[in-house]
Amino acid sequence: MTTSSLAARSTAAVWHPCTPMKRHEATPPLAIDRASGPWLYDTEGRRYLDGISSWWVNLFGHGHPHIRAALNDQLERLDHIMLAGCTHAPVVELSERLAALTGLGHASYASDGASATEIALKMSAHYWRNRGQPGKHRFVGLAGGYHGETVGALSVTDVEIFRNAYAPLTRLSATVPSPDARQALPGETAADVALRAAAGLEAWLQQHHAETAALVVEPLIQCAAGMVMYDAAYLRQARLLCDRYQVHLVVDEIATGFGRTGSLFAHQQAGITPDFVCLSKGLTGGTMALSAVLTTDAVYAAFYGTDAARAFLHSHSYTGNPLACRAALATLELFEQLDTLQANQQLAQRISAALAPLNAHPRLRHARQLGMVWAWDVDTALPDFAQRYHTAALRHGLLLRPIGRTLYCMPPYVLDDEAVAHLGRAALAALEDCLLQEQELPAQEASA
Ligand SMILES: *Cc1c(COP(=O)(O)O)cnc(C)c1O
């Protein structure tokens, strides 16, 4: 099947996510045939480096033999069994492993990140109800926060493009200032910005804690807002304030978890323990849809009993799917076998060196990096910069999707020297291509 005919059939039959579909008339979807390690191969045999880990999910490259073997073995043994009234080894072992890694427990499973957010919101509000405080059922999040796009998750998501059309369907949560380190005034550190933002949170909680169930945050990087990075001091302050005002702290590690920020979980860099942790994306190494929410013994205890109305009521048909749990176990095994967190420190240095020309580029601002995430804000008036850059990068054999005018790389943890060099070269070449397009624009358009 050729790329063009598969792409045409796809736009006729498939509603592609996050896409105004008419755009595919000018730029058809990339038809991928197979993938191996960090490389994707289209139906014409051209290869592309997966510079964003297939939307931040892939950690150890595509088709990793260890995860594949675990999935094949599991498929021979048990494909699926419902988790209501039944159990199986993969879900038990995974829950034990995740509890040991987070210091929380009582894993509750779903399939997507947004569903994990739904679980955390429902569980937090239901906890307060079971504790005799049914008035605590509202939520607060950070400006620019992203926690998924189902109706409940959208209520704590503050990215206009995802939310505006559906705002009437949700009960929008309050937002407090983001600790975005780019807001530092001359002479201020990122920690100063964090403390300023935390003062905003405190002012809000003082007024609204009696009706607030939880604060929901993405730790250290607000990824969907455009790789907005902030100082860990904010999380420490948020933990203190949540304790003081009797509000849960929900930490959404869906994008930041599993080594992405340098530690296994981002919140560990602040030395705090949240009340809820949401996991997904890298959890299965990018192979199967799985999400999990872990919580404290205190939360669990508030639901413990024989009364169905007090019990936590949330289920999906595929809750705790054995294949997905086995893929997650194999992924966690790889972290140990490959000493991934340690190895990533060296890999990140090599990638930073390859991307150094971008840091020095006169049109890129706010160069920032944490763990295995690199980002820059592009100084350009080019309309549709993200789409143009994406297309240009593909021509150079690289899959990247800027967010607005923020260019970022979030590669899998398995780049060899050739792939690292390719990333640096292609990311810069695509930028230069876009800047050339600026000159072709009519003057009024470029200044729009
Ligand atoms: C991607 C993401 C989600 C949503 O996960 P889906 O699997 O896409 O529903 C939630 N929170 C954060 C921080 C994310 O990056």
C-alpha cells in the first residue's frame, strides 16, 4: 500500500485527533508502516526519528524485545479477565511494584491519562463526602494546566484550545498562577517565581478551602502548555499549604513520570509525598493503553466497608488488563536492567551537546531542559509555525510537533550516537527552512 492511498483512505475513514481535518488536504497524515528503536518507517520505506516518543509515551524505543517477549508470553496465557471479583498475577505484581516506587498504594486502573484524572477527582471528592464534608467537591489547578480531555478532566484543564468549545459541558475549576520560571523578573530566580506563585495559591486556599477537595498539578513541567518548567520549591510549598488547608494534592505524572524529568517521578525532586499520583503514557513503555491512580492509606480507609454507597464506584471494561499490566512490568524491569536513570544522565548530556546550536540561535528564546525534555520559544511571526515546522522536520527525517511557537524534543531513551547527531542536525535544518519561509511571506502577513 503506498503512502498516498493509505493516507487518503485514512482521512476518509478516520477522525484524526487534535487536527482540523481539512488541513490534511494540504498535508496528508504520515502513513507509518513499522518502527524499530527510535526510528519510524513510512509505507515508502523512508525513516523518521521519533523525536517526541509518539506523543510522550515511548521510552525504550519501538518494539523493544523485552516488552515484546512479555506481551507474547502473556497473550499465550491470559488475554483479559474483568477485575471485578477476579484478579490475576500481572495486576497484583504491578500494583505492588508501583506502591513500592511511589510510597502510595491501592492502585486503581483505567486505560488513558484522562481517565486517571477522572478517578483522582472522583476519589478525592468522594473521600470528603465519606468523611462528612460533602461541601468539599471543587478543584483548583494551575494556569495552563493540562490533565486530559474527557469532560471531567477538561474541568481542570486550562488550555483554551482544548477547552473553550466544551466549557459549557463542564464545571470549570479555579486556576491559580503558574510558577512558570520564564516569568522571573531581573534578579529573580526560578525559586523566587515559585514562591510568588505559591503565595497566590495560599491566598486562594484561604478563601476557598472549605469547598475545595483537591489541588491538581503537573509536577515540574506543564508539558501541554508548551513545556513550561518550574522550580521544585512550588511543590514543597503546595504540599505545606494543602496540609494546612485540608485539601488533597493530586500530582499528575502522566507525562513527567518514568524518568522523563531525570528522576523516576518528577515530584520526588521536591521530596514530597502527594495524596494521589496519576500515571499513564510511559507506564507501558508506549505499547498498551494503561493508566493508574495511587493514593494514601488514609484515602483508602475512608472507603473501606461493606456499604456500596461508600465504596469507590468507577469501572471500565478493560480495567487492569493483563496484557497492559505485563507490558508495564516489563517496562519497570528495563529501568533496573538498563540502569536507565543513570544512563539517561550521560545521554542527556550528549543530546544537549547536539542541540547546542539551537540554544545559541538568535531566534530562539528561553532555552530550557530538564531530564529528557528540551524546549525553546521561537521568535517568529510565521503563521501556522507549528504545522510548518512539523512538515519541514519530516522532510529532514524527524518527527517533531511544536506546541504553538514552542519547539521541543522529548525523545525515547535509546538514541545512539547517529540518532543523537541526526536529531541535532534535523531540528536545526527544519528551523532554518521555516525562517526562510518568513521571507517569502507578504509583508503584512509576516507582521500579523
Ligand atoms: C497526556 C496527558 C494527560 C491525558 O492522557 P491521555 O492518555 O491523552 O488521556 C493527562 N495529563 C497530562 C499531564 C498529560 O500530559
